Amino acid sequence: MTADETKLRGFGPVGILSILVIAAADMIVKPLSAILVLVWARKSGTPWSAIGFGRPRSWPATIAEGISLGIAFKLVMKAVVMPLFGADPINPTYHYLAGNAAALPAMFYAVIVGAGFGEETFYRGFLFERLGALFGRSAGAKGATVVLSAILFGLAHWHDQGRTGVEQATIVGLVFGTIFTRTGRIWMLMLAHAAFDVTAVLLIYWNLESFAAHVVFK
């Protein structure tokens, strides 16, 4: 490993600066943070597998698992989990999507590229590698990484969705983080995240949010 690679992967001034730049990019444009993570991995000599980009055992199985998990997870969150938190059945931030076909292309790009690719690369791939290098690889360290990354992921949703968004995103972060810790692969989670958000968008577009939120709790 060269001196430059060591600095980028370390926690000295260069390493910390790279983390801050990538984190700032996540707050500005989601796909940009993911692109910077990939650039960082290349320049730092970090193996692709260390940030979850290892080849899956089976692409068809990975695609099927990811999409199925994302859809089912969103429906359970909408119908069971979030009502227990007292969440409004209607998402006021994105209710403008109801019946608004013209807004769908941009929103699908945001949730598939920005969230599925961008957020998973940053919050699972990059943060897990960095926090793992900082805390270690013990069971306790992995648990701390899951919790801390989930909290950060939740807080990232405060600005546009408030307390409800933070609660939902934190739970998603805990579940996805646990899966990532066990599998070390990010492809299925990217697909699950995109499917989760696409399902959310379609529930709003078809005006099914209230119905879904009251399927279990009338």
C-alpha cells in the first residue's frame, strides 16, 4: 500500500477530510456521495468487497430477494410499524405525488438512483467500512456500527420528513445494517431500498396510503 493510500484509509487529516467531503456530498446530491465513495475506494486501495460490492452468489436470486424484501418491508412498515408510532397515514411532504404522473420520472430517479444506489453506498458500504476500521470487527463493534449508522441515516431524513421520517429511516437503517453485517454484500440492499421507496411512491400516487395504514389498525 502506498503512502497516499494509507493516508486515505487512515484517520489522520487526509482520511478525516475525505470522510467529511463524502458526507457533505451526501447532504447535497445523493448519487455524488456514492460516486465519491467509489473514487475513494479506488484511490485508497480499498477492496470493492470491503464496501459491499463483491459479486453476489446469484444475480437472479439477489434481484428477487431485494425487490421482494423492499416491497414487503414497506407494506409492513406502513400497515403495522408506523401506526404504532402514531404516524400520520398521509405523508404530507410527498402528497403532491398523488395522481401527479408528471412528477413520477424525477421521483423514481431520486428513489432508485439517489436512495437505492446513493444512500446504500454511503450509509452501508462506506460508513460500515470506516466505522469497522475505527471500532474493530468484534460483535460489539459491529452492533455499535449498525446502531450509529442507523441513527445517522434517520437524522438525514429530518429536514424533509420530520420526526416520522427519522423514526422510519432509523428502523430501516437498523434492519438493512443488520443484513449488511451478516452478508457483507450491498446489491440486494440497493434493490430492497429502491423497491421500498418505489412502493412508497406508488402508494401515494394511487392514493392508497390511508388504506394501507388502516389495514391492521382500523
